[in-house]
Amino acid sequence: MNWRIDVAVQTPAHSALGDVLSYASGAPVTPGALVRVPLGRREVLGVAWAVHPEDTGSAGPELKPISAVLDALAPLGEGWRDLVAFAARYYQRSLGEIALAALPPQLRDLSAVQLARRLKRKRADSAVAGISPSPVTPSAEQTEALARFEAEAGPFLLFGSTGSGKTEVYLRAVTSLLEREPGAQALVMVPEINLTPQLEARFKERFGEDTVVSLHSGMTNPQRLASWLAAHSGAARIVLGTRMAVFASMPSLRLIVVDEEHDPSYKQQEGARYSARDLAVWRGRRENAKVILGSATPSLESWHQSRPAAADDPGGRYVRLSMPSRIGTGALPKVRLVDMNLQPPKTVLSAALLDAIGQRIARGEQSMVFLNRRGYAPVLACADCGWKSECPHCSAYRVFHKIDRTLRCHHCGFTERVPRACPECGNLDIAPVGRGTERLEEHLGELFEAVRRPDGSAVRIARIDADTTRKQGALESQLAAVHAGEVDVLVGTQMIAKGHDFRRITLVAAINPDGALFSGDFRAPERLFSLLMQSAGRAGRDATYVSEQGATAEMWIQTHHPQHPLFAALKRHDYPAFAQGELEDRAAAGMPPFAYQALLRADARAQEVAQAFLQAANLAADGLPGAEQVTRYPAVPLAIQRVANVERAQMLLESPSRAALQRVLSGWQPLLHELRRTPEGKGVIRWLVDVDPHSI
């Protein structure tokens, strides 16, 4: 008997080839098995998705045969395939695009023989985790949270203030699981690569080196393959990773932790634009694994989902676990607002803030100053003719980087040496406008040049941002210097403002956070509050370094709008009050989480072409099932409408019904493919759908 095998392969985006391609086989193939199949002139990796027996005498198109089955590797489980199928369906991508992106890249290049050899070398029985006892006694709040976690089904939102010991709760939840089920696996996710080493060290100390593997894009391809194989075989009991880890093949998954669940980094911004946090919740339900979402400043969606039941409200789907108290560090940092309207013009750091930093230096404590803009200055300008350092390929300015004398576009990467004179009028006096972390670091160095530390040495200032951490291992060595007390003032972007356990920092300062207060993005206030509250949480995390002379940990914010209600809630560290106000505003405006959104985006060489495609798509959507429940807004350019000489436009869809929105998006897909072949679609480079977008 012959068999028809439906295989998910990495087909080109929007190729309209369908979710699976069919191949012939003389023997059945287990669904989930990895196979190598011909595609055009290439041979590619695929995943066997369905198997159909076929009568040898039946007529039909002749199918190409499968080239090889990688049967040395256990097939990918049904739960994993269901997760991939759901993600493809919900986020409007092809099955193969999601499935193959979820596999380590090196697998695509291995033949069946090569893979079998590799697995033979690595073959080892799964070891039971060697668990070391916790060196700390849990607080009453931690004990209560863990008791409820064990007793209830969840999903759980662990709402714990910075320094309340959320990581210890994760460690104990994993410990309890592995002691109860020695073969079980746990997935622990963090939003960014730079938070992985710190967490990895704690987990390996508790559970042993062989039990824990990491999975993130900063690893080499061989490292990723080794970690993936350890998870897939069950040898790794604990997988730590960034958003990509939500697709790790873990046949015995019983617990998922999403730390800093509010972080926008969990939302993929290229290709399949999935939310790893939301997929983690879905996967937990599908695989009967408990899920913990943890944050000091939860996303408003998760906060709303964890609301308690009321007389006229059944409540949310999540169980809220609260840990409001810090462990061993006393009170949360005192928030001080500096009214920049009262400062002399062009003041960068107020005299009061400089004095406070100086006091910390004199006591041997550390300060952290963050400004969410890297580079030396956001723009270089000529005062005579008004020339500015615009990018010729993007509708954005190139940033001045003084350290290598370049103008660099942070959108397309176009870089040039700084001109000796204005390119327009020849004026030699072109100057930086605004301030980035590089310039702030230099300014602080000048201000504290004459100041001495308690041992008489010079003040040590360090900068951590995307520019200083490009080289392999640079971030780890810089963080180690901060932890070792070799830095007095740390300058950086939001990279340093979240998740790090800096024990010696007693002062945190935000230099210019006002831009988000009046942004056109309705999520901007939520992100700003989260960033500032997370930043404040870096201060005073160890009572040893809070001065015995009565000084407390402090968060300084320099603002031109000190009366803004966001700052009032921040001064009280009152996230619930802030969230209540924001949710009331969102409910009144019919915005998420009280509505559901999607974006249709089109890229073309001309803005008119991109918008014409979207307008045609809008007309094509009339009459689709659910269309009457979906509002379709007119097409508009993106905020940065041109990147790398490509014009970008978008159209927003919004509905109070998630199901109606999904029906429209699903019915729209074939129409959009057809539209590419019409005159309106001829000049379109690409189009994409972004479900539950994080920025509009």
C-alpha cells in the first residue's frame, strides 16, 4: 500500500501554497516525525502532519516521494503540533512557517544519518534532578502564594512588588513539581536575553548543571540544537528561555513560568507576530500544565483577567496571588519628583539630584541613571540653514554616535562618518541636539571629575546599552563589574531598568520620561508606569547597602509635568490605583482589553500604492462572516512611514468580539492573496496581519 503524507514545510511568506504539501511514501510515517522532502530544486526539512493510506490503483496527481525520515528522533508530540496549529490559525500565518521557525536552525541542515550519529554521541538516560534545599526561609506571603498555587488550578498572576521574592516562588514551585513527578519538565521564560544568565545561575545552583538548559537567540546554532534536543528527549528538566522557548518540544511539560509577563518583548515583531505570554497560557491549558505569570506591574490585560468576582461580574480567568512586601530590604524606594520648569534653561541634571548622587558616592553606594535613548545625541543640526541628520532611506533622523564619529540610523542601519561641515551650506559649526546615553555618560564624568570616592580614587561611571553590549560576553562582564561594586554611577537605557538584582544601588534616576505621557499610543502610559516602577525596584534591594545614617533608597524623576496623575500613583507605588484609572479610560473608549484589535499592514515603494492596496482590501472585506461586528478604520501611514526606502501603511480593525474578528481575518486571507494579483496589488512588496498588536 502507498501512503500520502501531508508535510508542513517552510513555504515562502504569502505564497498561498496552503498549510501542508502532500508527498508519497511506501510506508506509513508517524505524525510529528521530521522528514526531508523535495521542494522545487531544493530538499528541505518538514514535519509530517497527517498520514493517509491510498489505494495503489486510485487515479490522482503523481506525488513526489519523501526523501528521508529522520526516525532517530522521537516524533514531535500531539500537544506541540496543536500549539503550532493554534498559533498559525490565530496569528494568520502558515502552519509550516510557525512549525519550522520553532525548530533549531541546525536541524534543517542535518541528514538522517548525521542526526542519528549526533544522537548516538549524546545518548544518555534522563537523570533525576538533584535538588539542593533552599538556603532561605520563605516569607508568610510566599508561603501563602505557594499554598494557593498547589491547591488551585490557575492560571495564576503572581502580583509581587520588586524585591518581594517572586523568583524564590518560581524555584519552590519547580522544586515541588520535580519532587512530586521526577520525570516532569518546567519551562521558565524571561523577556530578554540579558536576564537569562542571572536566572540560569540561580536555577543551576538549586537543581544542578545537567538539569537546566537555556534557549534563546543569543546562542550559537550548535548550542541551540543541543538545548532543544535535551528538552525534546526529556533529559533537561528545566528550560529557561526568551519568547522562542514557548515552542520548545517538552513531552513532559507540567509547569510554565512567565516572568515579567507585562514586558512587550514577549510579542514577536517580525514574521509571525505571536505573543509568547498568551501562547504560554494556551499551551498550559492544552497540556494540563500549571501557568504562573509574574510581575510587579502586570499588563492591563492580565490584571483585568485576574479581577475578583463581584455581584455583576463573574471575575477573570486568572487567580491573583499578591505579595506586596519586600523581603529583607524595608520599604520600597521613596519617589522624588523634580519640577524641571523651575530649573535653569537647558538643565540636564538638577542640582538636587547631583547632590543626592554625590552623597551616594561619598558613602560607597551605587546610583543608576537611565535615559531611554542611546547614542550621543538624537540628531546633528546646522543652526545656519536648518539642516538635520536625516536618514536618506527612512523618515527618521540618524543618531550621532560620538565614540566612533558616526551618524547611524537605528531603523535601517545606514551609517556614515560625521561630515566636517554642513552638507547643505558648508557651515563648520554643526552641533548635536538633544541627549543620548553616550552624551549623558560624558556629562556625568565632567560633573564628578573632581569628586573622590571614600578611598580617594576617582568616580567610576559605566554605560550599558545596545552599543556597549554588542560583543560576545560584553554584557556579562559589565554586569559583573556592577555587582562587584566596581561602578559608582551606572548609565543606560531601559536595558538596565528591569529584572536585574543590583544589590548595592540605592538611588535610581529617570532623566526625561515625559515623552510617553502624551503619546498617540494608548499603551504608552502603561509602559511608562511599568518602566518607572520597575526602575525604582532596582534601588534598595539589599538592606546592607541602605545607609545606617537614616538615608533611604530613592527614585528621582525629572519631569515638566509633576502634577500628572501617573506620578501621583507612582509616588505611592500604587499599581492597582493606576490600573483602575487606565482600565476605566480604556472601557470608556472601547479599547483593549475591552475590545480586540488587528492591523493589516502593506509595504510598497510608494505610500499611495500601499494605501491603495489597503483600501482595496477594505472593500474586499465587505460581506465576510462577522464583518458587521468589526470596525475597519481608514488606511494611514505608520509613525515612521519609510524604512530602508520602503513606504509602510496600516489599517486598524477593532471588534468587541474576538471570535468575529478571527472570522473576518480568516475569511480575508484568500482575498488578500487574490488582491496581490490585481492592479492594486502589483506594487506591493509585502503585506502582513498583526493580531493583538502592541504598537499602533
